[in-house]
Amino acid sequence: MSELRDLYQTVILDHYKKPRNYGPLPDANGHAEGVNPLCGDHIAVHVRLSEGAEGKLEDVRFEGSGCAISKASGSLMTQIVKGKSPQQIEEIFQHFHQLVTGDPAAPEAGELGKLEVLSGVREFPARVKCATLAWHALRAALEGRREPVSTEAAEV
Ligand code: ZN
């Protein structure tokens, strides 16, 4: 298993150093910020959602400052959610949350693809907030919420 862990570590560091879909999104129609005061992570997510009931996330970018886990998670998230509907994204988030919290209901290995590199977080409960921060910001952006989301707020 240690080889697998090394591989996961390499992927996380790669996404931390070279985050994908990073920066502002000029034609975005939604934005939200997320803060994790416990670690000092601060992430902004920009989305462009297509119009209509069958709306899809046409494009997504993120930016901010934070630890390796929070940035790598944001980078991996943007890759997996692009082109998906808000409902599909919510489903992926629920499964990802189960994965990083070590919930026995977590999906089978393979279902979450690259997001599984973050599965080691379940051994470090304090880092779960780092791993889910970008996701909370994304959900707020998709719902059109204006207030920054904090991992220390009651709802999170
Ligand atoms: Zn962090």
C-alpha cells in the first residue's frame, strides 16, 4: 500500500504546484468564496452555468491561497465537475465527502477516479475541512449564495 500512498502524494503535490483551471473566469455568472479559519485556507470559485432547467457547468476556475490539500482538492474538483449538471455535482460531492470522512457508505474504489488520491485525508480529521473547502465554495456558487462560506459555520 505504501507505493499507492506515494503515488497519491505525488499527484497531490503536482496539483498543488501546478493547479489546473486556476485563475479568474472572465465570463463567469457565479462566484463564491470559502474560508477555513482553522488552517488559513481561502478559496474562490468561479462558475459559468448554462441557462435553462438542464443547466450544465460549462466552465469553472478557482483561485486562492492555502495548504497543499486545499489547493490540490480544488484543482482535482475543477477537472471532475466540468460539463456536469448541479445535481450530478451534488452526488459526486456526497460521495467524495464519504470518502474523506471514512464513511462506510463510501463508494467502491474507482468510482471517484482521481479524487481518490485524497482518500488518505480520512486518517487526519482536521484536514477534511481543507479537502472539502473548494466543494463548499462551488456549491455556494451554483446556488447563487453571496456570503462567503466558512467551514466553521453551523451548516458545514
Ligand atoms: Zn488546509
